[in-house]
Amino acid sequence: MNIRLYNTLSKKVEEFAPLEPNKLRFYHCGPTVYWTQHIGNLRGLTMGDLIVRTFKYFGFETNHVRNYTDVGHLTGDTIGLADQGEDRMEKGAKREGLSPDAIAQKYIDQFEADTKAINLLEPDFKPRATQYVKQMIAMVKTLIDKGFAYETDLAVYFEVEKFPDYTKLSKQKLEKIIKDAGKGEISDPQKKNPADFALWFFKTGVHKNALQTWPSPFHSKQVESGIGFPGWHIECSAMSKALLGETLDLHMGGIEHIPIHHTNEITQSEATNGKKFVNYWLHNEHLLVENKKMAKSEGTAYSLQEVVDKGFEPMSLRYFFLTAHYRSKQNFTWEALKNAQAGLQEMREKIANLKAPTKPQKTKSEGSEKEKTEFGKALAEDFNLPKALAIAWKVLKDNRFSDDEKKSLLLDFDRVLGLKLDEIAPKQELKNVPENIKLLLEQREKARKEKNFAKSDEFRKKIESLGFEIQDSSQGQKVYKKRTLQ
Ligand SMILES: [Zn+2]
């Protein structure tokens, strides 16, 4: 089946043609490891995971790189003030009284625990920017030699007007970018054009106390040995080249990266290598909270830990992410997450209750092949996971299929959905029933004795909504905790 995907570069849905048959070179911009990643970041990374899984499902050999930015990402970079502000790693280091390296390690560990909890596959490479400074310096040197970059006393800049079609990804007008960049405070009077962006910062001026620095072959009158640190954008260009080559199949990130970060990555890479950098650009939309932009200042930039603290299992977040397309905004509410958790639990119950085949397995029915094709088609049409999830549900509820067929289809689909449907824990009767549940059980028993079945049903639903399940037996009501993972 041919995969069709929306390419930001052409603004069209295109048929995917790999550089090499059945191989995928995929670079996903990873987190800046100075703080806990919020669930909005986790959504973007889950979308990347679903895309990798889709390629694997279709038999591709995937080479997936997701980096860690542990130097050079300034606080101004994402608010339209490129090249300005403080290095986020240093901000984190000051906040916690640790070295930038210890901060990076702490948040890498936390990030890896979070991504494991929502079942993201391990990328093939997880490079840290600080380990590729040599490659970044080599790239910047080439750019100077080729006349695309220049040195000032504060930094080395890429001269955007030297690169034809600087705005091919964002489709913005260069004049407007220059005008907008000129509105802000120009941090460097020697900068030729306000829109030029930094490839290397010297350890001077606002960065004179920078904690992570390296010597370089670049020249500034204010520092010895060109000492300084790389700009954020050059990091991805250098790491992707080192690990995947000069041209990639796919490059992904959040839509906020289109006008600056990814635009600059294309410019640097293509100017250095003289080759097309990326064939297909994918961008995921944002996660909203209560229909508003997530904001740390409003306390809505929730972490996975906060989700767990509210009584949800991490996998319910993954299920929630599956219900919206990566190019759509998704609105997070606690109510929506509750529904996702209930959906996941119901799916587990249904799968766990499927009977093992008693007779030797029949050959697959025509209907089951058809559903498998439909599932594949949904994936191949720009990674339509909500549709794929709906097909999984349709199969599960379809009486034409034997239990065995259902199970084999669902487990096949789960290679992409990643809900760990083969790791469902067996049902266990609860020995210590919580007091509030006991009370509800008594009320239900009373309603049943009075033959008020509508009321008894209400109590059952209430108990279920609290994560429990009741089974009526000759010894009375038995309570089970809803199924979790093994
Ligand atoms: Zn990047």
C-alpha cells in the first residue's frame, strides 16, 4: 500500500517515495531537556511514534532519530525573538542549582520514563547536541567558506539574503520577515540584516558567563580561540547529517517550527551540502487545554505526573491522543481524558473476554481481510489514526467475526495503536472493597430487592465510573477492579 502524506513544503498530500526502497530516514526534533515536558510535547512525540509504527507496519526498515537539545536553545527562540534571551539549559541550571549537564541528565531520564509509560518506541538514535559540536563547527566553517555566513564580534551569522528561496517552507515574504525582525531590539550592531540568524555565539556580551562552551576556528576580537557555543538550529542540521545523511525522507516537528527553526535548518543544510535536505516535512498541530493555549503561567502545561496524580493511567493519554488527527488541534479536558480512560478500559475488557478457540482455527474470513485492508488504508491516508481506532472498535463489536478472528485482528492493529492489548492483566476480585464502594453496593442490593432495576442499574454505572466492576453471583455481588496492564 502506498502511503500518502501532507507535505508542508508543497502544501499538498503527496504519495510517499522513499530515497531507498522500503527504508525510512526520519528525523524528529526532540525536546530541550531543561524542564519537564508537558503533555502537549508528549502529543507531538506520540504522533511521531505513530508515524514510525505505520512505516514499520507497512514493512519499512525505519531509521528514526530524535535528538536532545542540551545547549544553545535560547528563551527568545520560540517567541519570535530568535538569537535573544538566555540559554534554557542555564536557566534550568540556575533554577535548580545543578550543572547544565546534570540538568540535561535529570530531564532526559524523566522524559524517557514518560515516553516509556505511554509506550513510545525507542528511536534508533537519541543524540545529545553537546556530543556533536565538532560536526556543527565543521558545518559553520563550510558556510563561512562558501560565503553564506559571516563573523561579528558577538556571533557567526547566516546571511539569509544569500540563500535563494529562504522562505520556501513557511511561504512568508522575506521582506516581511526582515521588517519584523527589525522591529525588535537588534542585539548586535554588526549584524548585516536583522533577519540573519546565529550559527555560533561567542562567549561575550550577554553570553559572557555561558557555562557550556567550546573553542572554535571562528574569530571575534572579544574572545580567545573563538570560544562559544552553537545556535539551536545548526544542531539539528548537524545531527541529522551525521546520523541519516545529507538528504532525509521525513522530518517532523510542531507547527511552531515552520517559520524559524525548520526554515533555518533547510537553509543551513542545503547551503552546506548543495543538496535537498528533506523530501517530506510533517508538522503536528497543538494540544489545547480547555480550548486555550497551554500555559505554564496558568498552570495548564500539565505533566504526565500530574495526569497520574489525578488517578489516570499514562496509557489513557495515549488512547486520548489516538482520537485526533495529528494535523488537527486537540482539546484536552479532564473530562475528555476520563472518556479516553473508559474507552481504553472497555476495549481491554472486550479483548480479555474473547474466548480462546475451541476448534482448530478456521481460515480467515473475507470480512476480516477487508477490515485489515481498511485499517491499512486509514493509516496510508496521511496517518488517519482516529479512523484506524474506529475500525478496531468496529471489528470488536462485529458479530460476524469469531473471537479468534477479532483477537488476531486487534493484536495486528495494536502494532500501530500501541495500546499493549496483549498485556492485559487477568481480572482479580477485590478483597478490600473501599468504603464508598461498599455503600453503593448496599444501596444497589436494596434497590434490587425492591425490584427497582432502573435504580440498581444507576448504582452499577456509578460504581463502574469509579473504576470498578460488579458481577452478580449466588454469593452476592463480587467487585473487581477494572483491568489494567500486566
Ligand atoms: Zn530541530
